[in-house]
Amino acid sequence: MQILQVKKQLVLTSRLEDLGHLPLKALRSETGELFVAMDPVGTKDGDWVFTIANSAARDAAGDKRLLTDLTVGGIIDGWQPEQK
Amino acid sequence: MQILQVKKQLVLTSRLEDLGHLPLKALRSETGELFVAMDPVGTKDGDWVFTIANSAARDAAGDKRLLTDLTVGGIIDGWQPEQK
Amino acid sequence: MQILQVKKQLVLTSRLEDLGHLPLKALRSETGELFVAMDPVGTKDGDWVFTIANSAARDAAGDKRLLTDLTVGGIIDGWQPEQK
Amino acid sequence: MQILQVKKQLVLTSRLEDLGHLPLKALRSETGELFVAMDPVGTKDGDWVFTIANSAARDAAGDKRLLTDLTVGGIIDGWQPEQK
Amino acid sequence: MQILQVKKQLVLTSRLEDLGHLPLKALRSETGELFVAMDPVGTKDGDWVFTIANSAARDAAGDKRLLTDLTVGGIIDGWQPEQK
């Protein structure tokens, strides 16, 4: 799993049907890498969360048929990114 | 999932049969990394999209037997890559 | 598999139910990359461990339904990270 | 999928049986990263190809039991790597 | 698949049971990245090998239940890492 910070919800103009109804969030790692994850937890912008990848991501989204490879698993309390 | 920008459609001189009939697009991340994805959404060059990887990519392409590990899931409205 | 050092246990304020009861640990690679893994082994902060990813991670956690993509597989005796 | 250039065929002195009879090729990305892929397409050194990873790689090799995580999917016509 | 050089066998003080009886080896890529793989081939320190990842890694280890995401597939004859 990875530790990422929620940045904003994506607005989609065209999308596949089997993405379901959960919001898609843009997130960044402490080094600035960019990801998109499904959010079944209800995060707010700025929250530090951990994300679950690949086959477990689909189960984490609540339905094995959902089209996701990354899903928010929980909000981390008091995470401080390291200074580098 | 990842956020990538569509660059161009690939022209193939020799290819496996089970790739099906969807176009293959070359895409780049905001840091310049290069990827290839199947496109069931009908993107245009320059669109910012999010892509779905691995087993969900095959379902996203519409047929579990298709040979893909990365598929376009939707077009993002008004995405601005960050200045670094 | 990867070689990572255990940093600390995560405290979660909101989380999915199917994460089970094993602790989630933050770990770093010798180059400083950050990961989260389930810990069925009982590691202590500072231990160097190896981690198992993806489908094998779920079996390693002891239950295929657990929501993990990275699980601690064992503690490495006397690991010295390389100077670079 | 990724875009890679075929460099050379690997010569193996000891190998697992279930690798089958397809050649294994060493390939590099435009940034110099090194990979090995099974080649069911019949590429020549210098060809730019796209490769398919993970479970789809096994189907792409023509037999689900083959031990591969990366398989050549096709040869790209007229690919020009970007100057950086 | 990847090309890696075998560095040393890991000594584990505590480990999961379903790791089986094959040795776990630490390996490095030509750029210095560190990995751990199961070794069913019988490599020696210094050998250049290719490794197989994810679901194929478990089959490569000889038993689908083994907890591995990376397994040595064969020894490469006369591999010369590139000067950079």
C-alpha cells in the first residue's frame, strides 16, 4: 500500500459505465507523484490516506466488477510527511 | 489509476490477433513517462485522461480476453498539470 | 519482493472493514521510498524485513479476502543497507 | 503497455522448463530502463515494440501456463523516441 | 521480466510458513535497485539472472501456494551490464 494526500475530485466529461458511483480523487505522494483512486471512505481534500492496489482495490471498492486498480483504504491520523 | 495525456495513435506493422479492434494510444504523464493504452472512450490527441491498469484494464476494454494491461477509463475535464 | 525497514504503526481514524485486525506498518526502502504493509509477523520499529506484493500478499496475510497488496514475509537477520 | 526497443536475444545456461520455446529478448525504454520479454511476434534487434504485462502477458504468449510477466504485442511502425 | 545480479542469500530470524524451502536471494539491477527473489534454479552469488514477477512467479517457484512475487527464471550466459 502507499501513503498519499488527497488533492481534488476529478470531473469527467466522458467515462466508462462500470466505474460505478464512487468519487475518483487525484492524490499525490510525499515526493509529488500523481495517482487517481476510488474513494469509498469519504475523504476530504488534504487528508493523508493509504491506498490499496490491484485485485484488492476492486474488493476494497465494494464490488469486484468495478473498474479500479487503486482504492482508498483509510484515513491516517496525524501523518507528517518527512522533510528531505 | 494514473493521469496521462494522449499523444498519438500507434501504427503497427505486425501484431497479435487478440488485441481486438480498439485503437492503441501513446500517452505521457506530466513528468514525461511514456505509456500505451487501449482506448474504448474515443479520445483525441491532447486529451488528459485517467487509465486503469492490470486485471481491471481487461474488463475496461469490454472483453476479458483482450490483451491489455492499461485502458483509458475517461476524459478529465479541465486538468492542469502542475508546474514543477 | 522488497527489502524495507519498519518505521512505525499507522493510526487510522476511518477505515474499511475488510482490513482485518493485523497492524498496518509504514516502512521505507534503503533509498527512502515509503510503503504500507500488513504485518502478520510481529515486527518492531527498526527491523529490516522483506515484503510480498499483490496476490501473494493476501495469502501471506492469512486470508485471501483481506484488503492488502503488501504483507511482511519475514525479518532479515543482520541486514546492512549499502552506502551509496 | 510500454514502448521498448529490442536489443538482443538472451542466451540462458540454466532455465525453468515452463518457459516454453519462444525467444526471450532484452529490451530498453527510451530512458534506458532494461526489461526482458517473450517474443511471439518475431522481432529483429532495433525494432520498437509495445509490450503487455502481467496476466495478459501469459495469454499473449499463447499459453496461460507459460512463465512470463512481459510479452511483445506488436511492432510499431516509424516510432521516433523523443529527444529530452 | 527483469535482469538482476545475485548478491547474497537472506538469513531470516522470523518468517511465514508458506514460504516453502527454496532460498531467498537479494539481487540488484544494473542501476542498483534492490529486490528479493525465490531461487528454484540454484544460482551463485554474482550470477546475472532474469526474474519473473507476480502470478507467474508463483508457478515458477513450482507451487501456486508459495508466497512469492518474484522468482528466478534462469541464468543469463555472458551478460555485460552497460556502462552509463
